[in-house]
Amino acid sequence: MNSDDKPSGNKRSDADPGGKISGEEKSRETFVPDPLPLEALYHRYGIERSHADNVARNVLELFDILAPVHRLGLEFRKLVEIAALVHDVGVATDLKNHHRAGRDILLLHPPSELPERLWPVVAWTAFLHKKNIGEKKLSRLNEKSFGNMPEDLQGLTLKVAALVRLADALDYSRMESRLGKVTSGKKSFRFEIEGEGAAIDAERMDKKGDLWHLLYDTELEFRPQPHKS
């Protein structure tokens, strides 16, 4: 058996390929996180590398463009990038519930490139990247172990997740859509989306901007780049 295939920590986690994710209760068990480098996470959990790379590229562009609004310091740029690279880590384990599987995997095996304090941010960003988010879902997070995190990390997680959701949506079609022209107003940004899948991905970004609009009063608009005549 390869050393990467051995269960780690004080308790076996169902985030390992040999078992099923059992959800939030499992994540509350006492265990010692066993950090892994990104390359090991890619290999062990079969992360779709091209999508991960595209989402990471997208999130860094969004991070820079929207910096006047989210006001995250440059020291968090690496955090946002890594969160994007591993947001789909749970897909091969449980496609339907890959947001939960991803959270549990990353709670057990956080990326070793990040300091320990930021490990939960990446895990909960994976959890938050998939489904629609409204006020009710946000309030229910406090009923989960998310609510045990320091308040500053909770806020940081929501900001990171808001960016990763948009970056993920920009690659929804898997047709290499890119951000094009950006027009900013006093409380708004209008993005033109370039590429063959622009119409699909712009629509998806509108939907996945729900968390952003819960956090900020700056409106984001996404439209396919007009065809040149």
C-alpha cells in the first residue's frame, strides 16, 4: 500500500476513498488533521486539474478587480487561490454531495501550503461553493461547526467563498470563458464575458453571485461580450 493510501489522524475519516462521507457529525469528531501538499490532494482525490487551474486563474482576476470592495489584503491572495484549486476535491468521492465531501476531506487533509489557522477557511469554502445561498442558509451555518470558528475567520470564509463561487461559475461550461471588459460605477461592476461559452457562464455567474450580494451592496452584472459585426 502506498503511504498516501493509509488512513491518517487519530480516527479514520470517511473522507478517505475507502468509505462514505457521513457529513457534519463526522466532521465534529476529534481527530488530528493530517495536512497534505496540493499535488498529493490532486492525485489522491482525482481533482479535475484543468478546471481547478481555470477557477484559480479566474479567482485571482476577480480578487484584484474587486479589491476595493472586499478589502482583503494581498496576504490573502494565496489563500483564495488555494481555496479555488481544491474547491472540487470531493467530486470523485461523492459527486452529488461533493461540497460536503470536500469539506470533510479538507478538514482532515488541509493543504500544507497554508498556515494552520486558515485550514478551516478552505474546508468551509468547499462546502459553500455549490448550492444557492440565501439569508436562511447563512444563518443556519452557526448551527454547524462553522459557528465554532472565530468570527473573523467566519467572515473571511464567506468573502473567500463569494469569490470562488463566481470564479467557478465562469468555468461552468468548461469552454475557457474569460473576463473581458470591466466597467465600474459607484456601487456596481459590469463584466463582459468572452469565449464560446460566454452566454452560459455569464448566466451562471449571475446565479452564483448570490453570496456576494448578501455580503456587499456593490452590484455585479455579467453579460456575454457582444459579437463583433
